[in-house]
Amino acid sequence: MIEKVLEAGVAKHRFTVEEFRKMGEAGIFGEDDRVELVEGEIVEMTPIGWRHVESVNALTGVLADLRGAGRFVVSVQNPLVLGEHGEHYPDLVLYQAGVRGRVPEARDALVVVEVADTSVAYDRNIKLPLYASVGVPEAWLVDLRAGVVEVHSGPGASGYGEVRMYARGEAVRSATLAEVVAFVADEVLPG
């Protein structure tokens, strides 16, 4: 199905999540290909460097403590469906326990985390507004270059209404899960 005709008269096809998955099953993407479906377009994800690895590992440790109560699941670099034309692979997703037998969807997510070194502008300007538009209550952007953790909350059609920034030495608090999520920014910002 042709979704959009560009100004030059060239047709552009937007893939669905189902088509994207079938391409993966058919071997169109190799095991080491890092791609995701963003607004119907297949987007190559940036390579992961050591600072990104350290930050994701630290965040996993911070959020893993929440699993002990059996209320939450911490999903690391796994798919999150954002509708018919979106299957993202955020660095972390915190969602309530009980989602089984299917890939988690935006409605399941409580917090989505993107760790960014070279992809800060893309994550902030493209991905976070998409998370907000589908109702994800909160998104964090760990900006490794600036050395800050941004907590975005108050989702709406055009993005998040509130952004709090936390630098080294400051206590990061979840806007929606403040009673259970708090840590010092230094814990997740590599040196």
C-alpha cells in the first residue's frame, strides 16, 4: 500500500510492524543488524560505544531493584510497539508485570529510557515526541555528551509538557514513580 506521494511525485511506502517482523523472519536483516521501525521507516541505529554500555548497565542495575517487588519488568534493548508503524528498541523500558504472550506496547510502558551519545538530537526531537504522542507517561534521555539525565513527563500529542534536567551530584526522581525511582545522576553517567 502506498502511503504518501512526495512533492517530486515519488511514492513512499510506510512499513507496518507486521511487515517489519516478516522481513526479519525472512532474513532480510542479519542477526547483527541494529534497526528499528520509526513511523513506518526502517532506521539504522547508531553503534553502541563503551559510555553507552556503561550507562545502560548502570540504569539496568538501578531499575532492577524494582523487580524484587514483582510489580515491574525491566526490558533492556527489546522491542516496544508504538502502533501500526512503530517498533522501537529503546535502551530500557519499565513496565508493569503481567505482560505475557506478546511484545510490550506503548500502553504497557511506565518509563522509556534512551541513552544517547551521538544520537541526542534524533532521540530528543524524533523519538521522545513519538513516545509522548502514544501516551507513554514518562521518558528519560540520558545525554552522555552534556552529562545530564532529562526526565520528560506530561505526554501530549506534540510531546512532553514538562522536562526536568539533572546533572552530576543531583538526585534524579521519576516524575510518575517518584516513590520508587530515585538515584544520583552520577550512578548512570560514565566518567
